[in-house]
Amino acid sequence: MENKNYRKEMRDFVIDISKTAKAKNPNFIVIPQNGVELILKNTSNQKLFALDYLDAIDALAQEDLFFGYPKMNDTTPFSDNLYLSTYLHLAKSKGKEVLVTDYCSSLNLINTSYKLNEESDFISFAAPTRDLNQIPNYPVYKENRSNITTLSEAQNFLYLINFSEYSSKQDLISELKITNYDIIILDLFFEGKAFTKEEIRQLKLKKNGCSRLVIAYMSIGEAEDYRYYWKNSWELNYPEWIVEENPDWEGNFKVTYWNEEWKKIIYASENAYLSKILDSCFDGVYLDIIDGFQYFEDNF
């Protein structure tokens, strides 16, 4: 792994995912989460944008901008907030939307999070748990009766990728259908079964009858042992592109994301993860572990 530009490899990975998806659906939305540094070719020069990467994505997403770092309800240190905000505002200057997920559960922090993000013209979600397994019991922020067909029209979103609180897929769909979020970020699978086209079409209508966007979550910087692509034999002999298990997330494994076999799993084959997302008629994809390049920069 010597002499490898890990940031460029991640940018190229995202660009290839975007090209593949947009070739099938030109309006498909691509949103990388975290790893905001990738918008610049050189982080010491804020004018040297990675334009090919910016052209490939439609927005940036960021966790813990104001609350949640390092723990739930913690105020993110000023220096970290300033660092992240600088990149996010640079992205805004290039016409990209910004989605922020703060992790806070008290009403005061929730209100503050929405206020601060609105001041920066960021679309935000105050998640009441880090597990992302709950639809909040507080009202939808800036709820509206507008039809949402593009990210720029959205004023709020829901981030829900852990379905442990729901006994069936239909229970989950029923709960989501009676919300008025402009965007729903959702895992593709419920207990190993992908959402169908018809199920996603149902979710594209808010309770008030207006349209919204439904975006699929996909981790591209780590492999997950509960996904359809995982082989039991790997427990005894990992493929060469699996590096090690994430000590903070059991069942998640660091991968050499530039490896061709991993690319086939994510986007470059008929049975690829991205193909399943497109087949289910999601409006876009929410790419996680974009900051996976930092692991390799720190360890190799």
C-alpha cells in the first residue's frame, strides 16, 4: 500500500459510483457523508477544488457538526466545528447542498441544532439516538406542503437506517408514510430483504400528499458481515481486501476500497449493491465511511 494516494482513491471510487448510477438515471442523487476534505485537491489551498469529485456529487453530508462529538449530546468542540464548517461552506460556494446530522436528545439542544444549521443554510436532522433507529417524537422541523423533487427544495430530512424497533417491514412503511419529512435516508434492506419498487414508491409521498425524496444508505469504506454479499467462509479466511474489524463497530471491517473485487461488490457488477438500489427506484444514494481514507493515512 506504499505510495498510494488514499484520498484520490476514495474520490475516484465515488466518481465511478456516480457515473455508473447517473448513466442509468441522470437525476440520481449522490451524497457522500463525512470526509469533507475530499472536495479539495490540496487541503493547504482552499482554492484548489477537486472539480471532478464535485461534479460527481450533489451534496455533502456531515455528522456531529454542532452536537454529538465525541458523545451523544456533547457540544462539538469549537475547533472541530470550525474545521468542518470551513469545508461545508466551501462546498456551498460551489453550489452543493449540505446535510447535517447532529446527535442530541434534549429539546433545548435539538432546537439549537436546527437553529444553527439553518443560519448556515444547511439542511439538518437532530437524531435522538446514535443508533439511528427512531423516528423522533418531536414535530418535523420546517414542515411544509411543497413537492420535493430536488435537494435544493428540501427543508428537512429523516435519517433512519436501523430497523430494530420495527417488527415487520410493513410496520416500518406504515410509520414512515404518516410523516412529512422532505427526505428520508433509509437502509436498502429490512432483515436482509431489499425494499421493492412499489414499497419505495409508497414512501415517496408525504402524509400531506406531496412528493419527497427517498435516499438509500450504502457503506463503501467498510464491509458489513450482515450484508447479502458476505460469505461465511470469510470468517476463517478473509479476502485480501479486508484489512481488519473496526474495534468500535462489531461486524464492520476496514477494506482496501480501491480493490477491484470490492468495487464489483459495490457498483461494478450486475449483482452489485448499487444495482439493487437502482432496481428499487431510490432517488439517490448516501455513501458512508467516505472518511475511510483517514484510517490508511494513519496506519500505513
